[in-house]
Amino acid sequence: MAESVELPGRLAILPFRNKVLLPGAFIRIRCTSHTSVKLVEQELWQREEKGLIGILPVRDAAEMTSMDSVLSQGVGSDSGERSSKVQINTSDAHTVDGKSHPEVIHWHKRGVAARALHLSRGVEKPSGRVTYIVVLEGLCRFNVEELSTRGPYYTAKISPLEMTKAEMEQVEQDPEFVTLSRQFKATATELISVLEQKQKTGGRIKVLLETLPLHKLADIFVASFEMSLEEQLSMLDSVDPKVRLSKATELVDRHLQSIRVAEKITQKVEGQLSKSQKEFLLRQQMRAIKEELGDNDDDEDDLVALERKMQSAEMPSNIWKHAQRELRRLKKMQPQQPGYNSSRVYLELLADLPWQKASEEQELDLKAAKDHLDSDHYGLVKVKQRIIEYLAVRKLKPDARGPVLCFVGPPGVGKTSLASSIAAALGRKFVRISLGGVKDEADIRGHRRTYIGSMPGRLIDGLKRVGVCNPVMLLDEIDKTGSDVRGDPASALLEVLDPEQNKSFNDHYLNVPYDLSKVIFVATANRAQPIPPPLLDRMEVIELPGYTAEEKLRIAMQHLIPRVLDQHGLSSEYLQIPEAMVKLVIQRYTREAGVRNLERNLAALARAAAVRVAEQEQAVSVSNDVQKLASPLLDNRLAEGAEMEMEVLPMGVNNHEMSNTFKISPLLVVDEAMLEKILGPPRFDDQEAADRVATPGVSVGLVWTSFGGEVQFVEATAMVGNGELHLTGQLGDVIKESAQIALTWVRARAADLKLAAAKETNLLQGRDIHIHFPAGAVPKDGPSAGVTLVTALVSLFSQKSVRADTAMTGEMTLRGIVLPVGGIKDKILAAHRHGIKRVILPERNLKDLVEVPASVLSSLEILLAKRMEDVLEHAFDGGSPWRQHSKL
């Protein structure tokens, strides 16, 4: 234990960052930096038990709030001012060591002399660096008079702060010190007794309390508590024993109070647990008493109500046995048990599922169903015919296992509404399940009940919501499912859509087979390509191409405008949109396969009309209020006999004309000027193709996307170079290969096409070719741009422009044969939307023209090509002048 020590006039200083060592306390440190290792080696290791060092607290510059306790490095302070900034660079656990960059720190003016109780030396491998582990004991306080350096570490000129024995005896006679000593001893004794009860320790501390002087024991007690740095420094600065005892008493009392609060909280928690155990025993006794009396309170018991609900669910026999077994297990559990709620929720799901409850199908009237489809959807003749065929089979054989219909088409063409129309025609309930972005197999099959937060799959949950076992279930966006480490939802759908397997569908959460064979499944997708082939094989794909401009016009007049007016609280009395204006909206503001953007533009017109109507109604209401305010004044004047001026109306004005005079006419008829004011300038122009194709090296192609057909321009240009081909426009591998094939074919036929002299063998001699597909942010791929690439290259080399009214599509082989491609209907509709008049197609795609509306075909000239020479013949104005020279 610390005893009075005779201090030398100068001590080596080991700085402690944000840590204080008090007299009588112990601390273990590990020294690794060069500075601290040298200090320990020279001051402690070599001097053994005679070695003494000084522990001086230091603080970062950012943490200092005052400069009252700052010392000057290497300069004496004759005037008594003790403040300065010192830059150091050290690195230990509790010391300042470890900083790799110099920083300004502040030294405390008081420290504690310490000696080493234990000292061990080690060598780190493979660096060979020497380290020391030191156990230090605080001895007594000192004051720093001057701080200087000795080699790599610091030394300080010090003066002791401990009282002499005579001074201490005089203080102990002070009545205030006696009172503080009694108070500290009582508080410390109470703390020791509490610690003895909690930790079965404290005997050694009690011995110290009886033997050590209280002013020294105060430091030892306080050093064992968790305190802030400010409190530690305050305790270090307390040289006066009375001040030290007062602060120590406060800290000990605070620690005692925190222990009592913790005990109170613990007793409260234990009391709650014992209360739960008591309630459990009482419930068991109450249950036994009720069984003896034969009074089970069936009307009050929730479990009995759940059992009745399960009995009315008409479960199959094997599932009913499983449910009874779960119910018996639940009755044996207490509501406080962990698995009680999950078991109860599971049984409620079994009771809520429609095991036998089905919608009563009305007798199918095919004529009424056809009229319903025609009223809800314009056009789509082939699609509606297939639905009628499907319904006819259901009428003749209600239990027939029909195919799973999958509507594939761009957004906004009515795929989802067609599914709801099927449900309405059958008289069944409709439930929609969105599969877009689903990557977890558990979304289809459910989670196992062993997981926290488990729940059934979307199919079982949808059946629970709809309440019948034979709804029309729409699997929306089936092409947008993904797969990762959690499984593949598309593979899980194989069981759902297979008529041979879905009659015993096994949901992981339900854990019993459920019959899905009565459900009519309908799926929707934007593209068929992302759907896995095994899943696609279980569905009948029905393609919904985009609408023509005429179909969009009819849809807008018959469906969109009435719906938009109703959604905005308007009627035809407030807003009228003539057909001519709808045509302008279709031609100038929308070029899409569906009608969603068209509906958005019509909604913008309706909002403008709604603003005008609302403002006029507000003006009318204000004028009515003015009349109401004026009428009492008028009555008062009449009562007082005041004279009034009256307006005499002519006899020819009747009541109807008077009402028309004051009636506000808010009717808004849309015209072309209003379109530009509300919708902005036109977004599309029919002259775009003519402007862009005017330069040689540009051709117009037709491509297919998930949003329908689109027109794609291909631009080619030549420049000085080394015969290289550059491709830009975010292209895929297939389209890059098509460009290479096109360039090879053109180079091989350069002489035949009169693109180069007969003796020239290299068409690219001294020049590079750059081919660009505009709209570079949109990914592009596929082989159908082969003929377009060849046409652009021939136009570039011949310096002859391609016809602006001509678009083309088709894959080309290395021998110049034009192969058929897909999406012909969508591509022709896209050409029609863009004002193209001539379309070049592969000859083998002639059969696909049957699906194109007759109104579209009548406005287009379809040109068929068997070889690449046929494409070039049709693509250039006046035909191909070099065809007669071709050897093919």
C-alpha cells in the first residue's frame, strides 16, 4: 500500500492521455513506442525497485475548454504562470503513444509519483521491437514546476504536495474534518455491505477501511469507480484532505444510489416473473375447478369459438385430423408460452381458407360475354375470340382442365383488364398477384413455420383474402421474377400451373396439401423470352400487339375520355375534346403501343378544365354570399321607410332569358392552341425520318422492344483511318456480329455494286467506318438489323440517300439471303405510327401479315425481299442502278 515517499527534485514523466492515476491505485499498461520504452528501460528497468516515474495527465487541444492548466516546455515559470503548448508524438494504450502525426496537447499541472510493482519485458516477432508490461502503483501527488526533455522522453522539476505528519495531525483535529470523516466512513461502510450481499466480497475493503487513514482511503475508493475525466482531475487536484473527503463522499454516495436503483429494477422484473408464475398456477386451478363443476364457459372461451370456426370450414378428413391435433396441442399451452401465438395464427389460417366454399357460377351466356368484352375492350378481335372459345369449353364441360392463358404484350394494351373480364363473364371472384421483382421461392410456397415471422405464400394468402376456392387468379408480370440464393420462384410456379400437380399443392407454411385445380390461372407478361421454357410450356401464349391510331381514337372516345371525366369530377357539359384534337394528341404527343400516355395527356386536359370550373364556382359562391350579406341591410331600410331606386325590366324579358343572363357557361372545348398551351409543343414530327435520311449513310430499321415496335435509325460515316470498324449505341454481341457480316458482304460485292473500281480489292483502304445506333442509353441487340446495316453502308459508299418513306427489317446471312424475323405486327404498327409509307420485309414473313389490321395494310406498301439485292432495289429512289451488273 502507498506510504510516504521521499521524492527527488526531478522525475521522468510518462504522459497519460485522458486518464488519471490516483495515489494508492494500481494500473497495468503496455509500452510499445520508442519514447515510452526508453523511459521504462532507463528509469524503471535499470533501477529496479528504486525507480520512480511521474504520471502526468494530458489532454488533446480539441478537448480543452480553458488554458488555466497548461505548462511551458523546457522553460521555467518564474512569474508563476504555468501554461504552454507542447507538441509530442507517442503511442500507448493509456498513454499519449500511438499518434502517427504531431499534435498540440495540454499537460495538467499536477501528477502522481508511481513505482513499478511488476515489470516484464518482451520482443515482438518478426519486427524484433522491445515492449514492456508495467504494473504501476500511485504513491503521492506532486506539482510540476518546469517541464523539459531528456533524450526521447520528458522530465519535470517537481515539488511534493503531500502534508507533513504534523500538518496532518493538526487537520485531523479540525471538527469539520472529523464530521466529513464520519460521513465518508458511514457511506463507505454502507457501500461495502451492499457489495458483500451482491458479490460476496468486501472483506478486504472493510479491513482497509479500519486500518488506512481516511484521506488516503478516499483516493483508493474513488479510483475503483467509473468517473468522467473532469471528476478524476478534480480529485487529483484536491490537495486539501477536507476537500478530498467531501468529493469522495459525494462520489461514493452516487455509486451507492446507482446500485440501489439497479436493485430496484431487478426486484421489479423478478416480481413480474413471479406474478406470471402465480397466474399460471391460478389458471390451472381454475381450469380444474371448471372441469369438476362442468362449467367451461363455451361462449367465453376463444378456443372453443376457434374450434367451431374450424368445424364450419369443411376441411378434408386428413386435414381435419391434423387441425384437431394442433388444436389439442394449443389447449395445453398457456398464452404466455412462446409458441402459443404462432400456433393460434396457424389454426386461424386453416379455419379461414376456403376448402370447399366456391363461387356459384352463373349459366354462361356467350353472347352476353362477347358483349361484355366488346364494351370493355375495343379491337383485339383474335384475343377476344380465344376467350370466347375458352368460355364455350367451360360451358360444355365445367370441370374441364383448360389451358393457362398468358397474355403477352407491351404495357397499356389491356392485359390485366382482360383477366378481370374473364372473371366477370364466368361470375367468379378475381384476385391479382403481382410477381414483379419476386426473387424468393417462399413468396410462392410460403415460409416454414420454424422461422420467425413466417407466413404463407402469396397464392394461399390470395385465396384467404378472396374467400372462395375457385377464383380467377391473375399472375401479373410473370416474366419479371428473378432468382438468387433464396430459390427460383419460376420453378415453384411449375407445380402451381401444372394441372396434374396443383390438386395437391403443398405450401411450406400450411404444411398440408391444398387443391388449386379449381382455380383459373391467367398470366400476363411484357415479353415471353425471360420466361423459362418449362414454365412457358405450361401456358398458352396469346400476344396482344399495340393499337393502331384508329383503334386508339376509338378507345379514347368510347372509354378513356368518359373515364377521365368521371375521375376528375367533370362531365361533357364542362369539357369536350373533339375527335380531331384526339387525333392530334395521338400523332404529336404519343407514340406507344398502348394507351397509357394517351390517357395521361387526356387527364392533363381534364385537370385544366377542373381548375377553370372550380374557379368559376368559387366566384359564384362569393357573389351569393354578397347577396346574403346585403339582404338584412335591405330589410332594415324597408322597415325605416327609406327611399330606394328600382330597375324596371322590359316586358319582353321572360324568366328563362333572365336565368340565362346570370348563368355561367364553363364549357371548355379543346382546340389546337389549347393543346400546345397545356401539353406543350409537339413531341413528335412526321418529318423526322425525311430530315434524318436526307444524308447518305442513314437508313431506317424496325425493331421490337418490350414496349412494342419502334423505328430505329442507323447512321454510318467514313473517316481517314486503317480500315477499322467502330460500333456505338450500347449494342449487344448479336447486333455487333450483324454489323461485321454487313460490312463483309458489302466489301465482297463492292465491285459488283459499283462501289469500287474492279482493280480495287480493299474498299476500306485508308479509311475507318463508324456505325452508330442513336438513343445510346437504350440497350440494343438482335439480328433483325442486318438488312438495315447493309443499306446504310451501301448508301455511304455510293453517296446515294435512302428513301425517307421506307423502313426495313430482316436478318441477313453472309451469302446475302434475307431470313425471317419476329414481331412483324408490332414493327408494322410502329412504322404506321411514324408515318412510314413503305416497309421492306423478308419474303418468308408474308404469312405474318395476316395478323396486321387491314386498315394499316391499306395505308402501307409492303415490299418482300428474298435476297439482299432485293432490299437495295426497294430502298433507293428509282431502284438500284447497279443491279444489272450484279453477278448474283
